[in-house]
Amino acid sequence: MQRLLTSGGSNEIIRVGEVPEESWAKTRSHIEKLLRGRKHDRAMKIFRKVPWRLFEGTNAFGDEFYYLHAVVDIDKYVALGEKETDPGFRQALNQIKSTIEEITEYYIRFMTVALTEKLEEHPTIDLPDIEAPDTTLKRCIDEFREAQADGRFLNCIDRLHTAFHAFLKSKAEGNGLTIGPRDGINEIYKSLRGQFELTENDRVLKVLNTSSNIVHQFNEIRNHNSLAHPNEGLLDEDDALYIVNTVAALFHYLNAKI
């Protein structure tokens, strides 16, 4: 998926729902008339030729917004991506955004496009089924599964981080450990590692002893290289897949051992 237009804040998109087609069709007609009447020719062409749909979205911070999203073929996908740095193209997208916001209640934070068909199959990574009353944990696991099902592994990073944090906290408190209100995954994980002898195999133990650094680096990546915040140095999807796979494996292991 490409983000052609971003209006600040977190880059994360969690889909909430879609504006009904009948309502959106009427709005589209009004938008086209306004763009034509104002002689925003390039904006009108983009708006008409790209099959935009309107969705309601949110993110981990609870922000509420709408975004335009289109599913296109490979040729149009590449062509739109190549125009992303064109000032005239960006001006046209902003004209579309401002026109929608002028005559509706929809605040448009993003304009995104995705391919009609995935070019290749992506790996399937799942998290363990957790029996816990923690609604945050359950919701994050559900959202993680939704993102990974679409191959959006960069989107998985923050959901995995929150789920892993809630999981560690639940395990620690369930085993009588005292957890401070500001304790993050690093502190909680070290407490759990100090409490439990997870394996008797020396070679496995040597591997496990490196896991504190994995948890630390995962925390840093979530804070500085993911969509959790408006970061610039985002991971590419291959790197995100590697990190998700590594932490998910640790997640399964801890769930089985503790």
C-alpha cells in the first residue's frame, strides 16, 4: 500500500468501516462539480479516474479520521507512486482533500492506493491464543492478525508490541510479581526471566540469554521505526517481517513455558 497524501500525526491506519456506496456516490458527484467549477482540472482528473472509496479509520492513539483508498492495477499503482514527489500532483490531492472537507464532515487524513492483486504470497505468522480477561490484549491480537493477513507487517509492529506488553504484564501479575505503572516490556521481561528457569538445555539457554536484547531492540524499533509515531526511518516490509517473526516466536515460547 502507498500513502499518496498524509496530513500529519501517526501514520497508522486501523480500518473502522466504509462510508456506504450510495452516500459516497452523491458526495463524489458534488466534489466533481466543485473541482470542475473551480477549474482544478488535474484534481478533477485524478478524482474521476481513480476508483476512490471512503473509509473511517482510527489508530492506537484513538484518533478518528477518514481516508480515501483505491485498489488499482499494477500500471496505475506504479504511475501514482512515481507522481508522489510532483508538487502539482500533491497540490491536486490537497485540492481534493480540502473540497471534501469543505462540504462534508469527513476529515481526510490519508489518500492511499493498493494493488488489485498481491504479486506474491506472503508468510503467515500467528500469535498464540491467549485465555485472558485483558480486552486490550485480545483486541491487539485480532488487529495483528488482520494486518498480517494482508501482508502489512509494518502495521503489525505496534499491535505486536502492545499485545506483547499486555501479555508480559498479565503473566507477571499472575505469578505474584510487582509491576510498576511505568514499567515497559524491558523491565517486565527481565523480571520474568529472573523468576523462571525456562529450560535445562545449556545451548537453548545460551540462545535465550540473548532474548533481553531482542526485546530491547524491538522496543526501540517500535518507538523509532514503526507507524506507532510519525517516524521517518520506517522499516521496509522485509525488515518488519523479520522482527515480527522473531518476536512472535519468543511470544509462543513464553506462553508455553510460563
